Amino acid sequence: MSDARQAILDRIRGALADVPAQESPENVEVDRSYLVTDPAPRAEILERFVERVREYKAIVHEVAPSELAGAIADACARRGVKRLVVPADLEPSWFPPGVALIQEPGLTNHQIEDSDGVLTAAAIGIAQTGTIVLDSGPGQGRRAISLLPDYHLCVIREDQVVSLVPEAVRRLSDVAGNPSRPITFISGPSATSDIELNRVEGVHGPRTLEVLVVTDHQSVSSP
């Protein structure tokens, strides 16, 4: 055992030294007085979501349902996408013309990485944190296809956006117990920092995240 690991374990044991041997986690009451619902108007919640997703340096467009197919095609054209990974159950009307579709399942990691990007749906959006959640549900595919390509084009409906993290957790409660449905939280493009605090993008996921928010309302935030 390394010295560092031993030191960490010793500190944990020291912190737990005064815990009675018969005590279990269920015996300790957890303060849950935090806010679990948000009475704010839907338009305000959606505006907050769009604003905070953009703060993470993601590209966000708000589109009407009738504009979605065109917006997907435009996004792929701007990006120069020629080969696009898509889940097998993705809505066919979303398929952009002139783009070769590489459909899951069955793709190797090399095939996914060799594509120009991936198009998926989403499960939940969280306005509080500007986070998009994928739960391997319809139109989302397996986790690898949203992590390996350098570009992720994600579609989320207005009614999938919640205000607070506890609201999202409640919606995910059924999926969380299913080992075949991994949950991925996406807060902007992948980014990390090295030991000198130099920002590096694209290490743990796509370098570019583009989000299409499907809404019946007028634009809630400037681009």
C-alpha cells in the first residue's frame, strides 16, 4: 500500500472514530430542506436553461417543431458533417439529407471516432446547472456514441427541461436502478485542465456541443 493511500485511509478512520459501532446510515437524519420545486414561470426556466448551457460554451439554437429538420440539416452543413452516427431508433424525420448515416448498434469504437459527429435526443435538461442528461432511452443510443465523436448535436424538447437538480433526480429514479441504462450528465463540451491550469478540450467527450431546443415559444434568449 502506498504512503498516500495509507494516509488517506488513516484520516478516514480518524474521522469515523466517534461513530458508535451499532449506528447505520439510516440512523442519521439528512437535512432535506433544500428547494425541490421551482414556482418560476416556464418561460423563465427555459430562458435560464438556454443561458446556462451557453455559459458552458455550447452552441444553442431555439427552434419550432416545424423547423427542427431544417435546423439539423443546417447544423451539419455548417460543421461540414459527411458521416453522422445516429441511434437506430432516432426519429427518421431528423435525418439530414446528403449525410451518410452510421447507425448503432454494432459500431466499433474506431467507427464512432472516425465519424464527423453524432446526433441524439435527450432525456432531461436542468436549468439550474445548464446540464443535459442522457439516460440511454429513445433516440439516445449507448453512452459511447455521445463520448467518442468530436461533435455532438443534441435535440431536447422544451417539456424535458426542469428547473432544479432534485426534479431531474426524481425523473431519473426508475432508470437509475437499471444497470443497462447508464446515465450521462453533460454540462457543455468536454474540458479539463492540466497541472498548470491550461484548459484542454475534447479529452473526455466531444470538443463541440450543439444543442437544439425545440420550443413553441419565441426566442427566450439572444444567441
